Amino acid sequence: MQWETVIGLEIHAQLATKSKIFSGASTAFGAEPNTQACVVDLGLPGVLPVLNGEAVTMAVRFGTAIEAEIGRRSVFARKNYFYPDLPKGYQISQFESPIVGRGHVEILLEDGSAKLIGVTRAHLEEDAGKSLHEDFHGQTGIDLNRAGTPLLEIVSEPDMRSAKEAVAYARRIHQIVRYLGICDGNMQEGSFRCDANVSVRPMGQKAFGTRAELKNINSFRFLERAINFEVERQIDLIESGGKVVLETRLYDPNRDETRSMRSKEEANDYRYFPDPDLLPVELDEDFIAAITAGLPEMPDAKRHRFMKDYGLSAADAEALTAGRALADYYETVAKTSGDVRLAANWVMVELGAALNREGLDILDCPVKAESFGGLVARIKDDTISGKIAKQVFEAMWAGEGDADAIIEARGLRQITDSGAIEAAVDEVLATNPQQVENYRAADEAKRPKMLGFFVGQVMKRSQGKANPQQVNELLMAKLGG
């Protein structure tokens, strides 16, 4: 039987506020356990929550960015359940009236085509604390620093049909929240987490199969592996005569498997009701209009503009708009150098390799965009060759100055004097008569590779400074091909 996979994602993005959603306690990462949980976060008797207005603004920024319906009136509710890291015995969330309604995002598939993924809703809620199991020898420690941290839970439609589509969607949401500056997207620190709802059904069937929810996946690689394992598990279970049960499962990356945690709760299990301590949030049109007007250019719009204005391929435009800071860096390099395509190649290849090697983000790049643009400009105007430019870039990375200063200090200016290059070519041909004879006797298909020998010899004599294009043209003219 042919099976179809159906996937929906619930993404928890920690909002980049300095204080928690209902208290003034800090949200900074890395503090000693239980040093950033105040009486409001602990739910002590007599305390009252006060809504953080910046969390509302950030949620609306996200909603307008994905062209979603904005809830003019949203309500906070109590989601009741018991867990050791939830000291109040309930979580403040939103249920029937979320702040963000239906919207959509566009993802790019492997074949280059685009697909719209629906967003059902995005609602504000507080995070719970964290249970720690590693250091307590058979016991569990509770760290409540995260309790009350503002989250935006983004719930998709079940529109994804493969693990790769799910990863593409998660990456797009990750990209959007970082463009907007509402979440740092740090998955290692838990700022961006995914729950995946996975089911299978016979191909052509309209009704959904029974789903399993995979909880708290904190990397895109693990998300793909978890979904693929779960799909195979469900298919094998059904084909062997079993039934998939509605449950929550945990993905274990060490064993590359999912395993059952608990039966899946439904909404009525949580006994939602409006929080009596919090008033409904009412937004007027001026508030929403002001947020909409202040949005940055979003990834999809920027990608299409790069393709239209700069003539970049879809793949290159996608790579260069992966992050807002990277896109801004590239545009500065393109403007400074005067060559958009050469700038794109050097940013993606040489700069990208250096950043990956050092484990740096573009924001921490030691070579500023204007300086990097100056380097690309020197390649464009034939001051240096691409090979020499790599040496110059290494020196720039090491802090030796800008491109022009390094070129002059090291005497790296490219030789473009045709007379000097011709003299070097003549000398190489004269000292290698057998190679010249072999080249002239060779088939056309073999000549390009053989030409490389002569090019290498000329470049060696010029210490790599001869203009490669002129060297090739002179050699081909003199060799007769």
C-alpha cells in the first residue's frame, strides 16, 4: 500500500523581551537555578500578573508579517495540569481567542517550486520551568528560571507531506522571527522548539490518520530524523495489524528513535477557562497600523527583489537572504564593489567558508562589509586576481588592514602590462619545446588540460601576479588554438 504522510508543527518561539510576560523578573539565559523566579512566577498567594506590553507588540509583528488575521480582542486562559515544574498548577495561555489568527508562509521545495503552508494561529503564553535529571542521582531537580518566560506558540495547518517540507517550514518560521527581531532563534538554549504532529494515511484517503505528537525537538536535523522514524514506525505498525494510538512521544537522538511518554491530552482535559486576573487584550487599528508600517522587508520579498534587481538565481537569493544581517552585508558589498554577481559569489563562498571555519555569525565577522566590498572591487578592476584576492582576504581577516593597504604593502598588484606578460609567455614556450609540440599535435578535447601546464608556468614566473585572462589569450594565440 502507498502511504501519505501528514505533518503539522507547533513551534514555541521565546520572545526577546528583557522581562517575563507577567512579571518583572529577568529572562536572561544562564543564571544560577531559581535566581530569576519571582513571587508572580511562583504563583504565591495574593500576587497578580501584569501583562508585558512588549510581548503583545512582538506577537502582532509576527502576525502582520505572515499576513495573518490579528485578534482585535484576545483573551488569556488558564490551562490546568499538574507537573513539578509548573508551580501554580496551571499555565496562562490563550485558547478560544488568540492574538494571531489564520495566516500563511511560503516555503521552497527541493525542486525549486514554492508551496504555501497555512498557519492556524499564534498565541501568547508563559513557559514552564525545567526539570533537571542529570546531576541528582535518581532524583529530579526543578529550575524555575524559565517559568513565566514569554512564548509565542505558532500552530501550523497539517499541510506538510514530508520531513523535508516540515524542516523547510520550521526554518522559514525561524528566519521570520529573527528578521523581525522578536526571537533570537537559539535552539541550543531552548529559545526555539518544535513539536511535530505526525500521522499517515493510505494515498488518496481524505480522512486523517491517528497522530502522534513528538515533543520538544531542538534542532532541524533532529526534527527530520524524528519525523522519518515516526512515519516508518506508524506504517510498520499498521501493516502488521496494529493501530496507532493518540499519544505524546519523545525523540531520542542517541538511539534515533521515538518512544512513548504519555497518552495525548485533549483540550477538555485542561479545563480551560478565562483567567480572572487578566483583562482581555483589545487592539485598535492605529496600534496595528503602526506596527505594520514599521516592519522590515521580509525574507520572501527580499529574495524576490534580489532575483529581480540583481539577476541572482533562486538558490543564490535564498542563501543570501537566509538572515537579515547577511542580506544587509551582501547588499553593502554589492554596492561598494559595483558588481552584484561577483559580490554574491565571494560572500557565499569565501566569506561563508571563513565564518563556518571559525564558527562565527555574520554579526561577528572581523571584516566589515565596506572593506569586503573594497576587496571585490579590486578583483573587478583587475588590480588583483581571484587567487591573490584569497591571500588578501586572509590578511584582512587577520586584521592587517583594508584591501588596498595590504595589496600595496605586499606588492600584490596584478601585472596587466601586455609586454611583460608576453615576455613571460615567450620564455615559458622557449624552455618547454616538447610540451609545445605535444600540445599542437593533441586533439582539441585534450588541449584545455594541457594549456593549464603553460598557464601555471607563466603564473609561477610572475609570482601569481600576471592577469590570468591575458595569459590565456596570449598562450592560445602563440600556440595556435
